Amino acid sequence: MEELRKQILLYLEKHSRVDLGELAVLLGSDEVTVANEISAMERAKIICGYHTLIDWDKTGTEYVNALIEVKVTPQRDTGFDKTAERICNYPEVSAVYLISGDFDMMVLIEGKTLQEVSKFVSSKLSPIEDVTGTSTQFVLKKYKDHGTVMFGQKKPERMLVTP
């Protein structure tokens, strides 16, 4: 069963809206077995959720993504976990990662404007007592997101010359 689970996860990671019957055929299994495995992995929190990737630039909706590096003073017994949990509770935050390097955490923020993101950093993130510094970068354009290329492939401008 472990190999079947791995195959299911690899496929669902790229195609979460797949029909169970189609997935069963692709994996050489039956629909009930695949459905049971997916359900078991959801209960075990192996599968943590399903997401739709949207190119907001094509909707005419103003939308800003920011990556905020955060320096944190780790706490006795909890390390970075308590601060990360607090940051995770803000609805503007789409992801929080513990990272290596000059900063301790990477926080991904989604907002409507640059000012909205800036206000979040100055009024909510920076005042957290364990936060000792931040560095904010704004996403200007997405070329690839969650493994998906976000723009059409350009055709070659020059004609192919063959000998």
C-alpha cells in the first residue's frame, strides 16, 4: 500500500481535481481502494488541503504578494514555534517557514495593495515581542508558482535553419 499512497500523492500534488475513476485506472487500482487511501491520508493529515492556483493578474484584481524575512528570538522550550503560531493566525499570512541563513522565518503575505502589506508589517508583525527584525520583498511578477508556469511559452522569433 505504501507505493500506491506515494503514487496517489505524486499525482494529486499536480492534479488535485482528478476524477477518482481516472486516477484508479492510471494507477492500475480500483476506485474504492484509491478513495479509501485518499480518505485515510486526509484523516492522518498527510494530505493537508487542496488549493486552486489563480493568476490574479488576469482577473483585473489588484493583488500583492510579499515575502518577509523575519528575525526572531527563540524561546526556552518552544524555540520558534510559539512565535510562528502567532504569525500563522493572521488572515493575511499565506505561509510561514522556518529557514536557514541570516533570518529565522520566511512569511508570505497576500494583500490588496503595497500599503496594506506595509501596514501589516509595521502594525502587526514588527511589534511581536520576539521579532527583532524584518526585511520585505514584493513579488513583481510570477513566472512559475507551485510547479506551474504562469505565462505562455514564446515561439521562436527566428526561423529554424537546417543544413
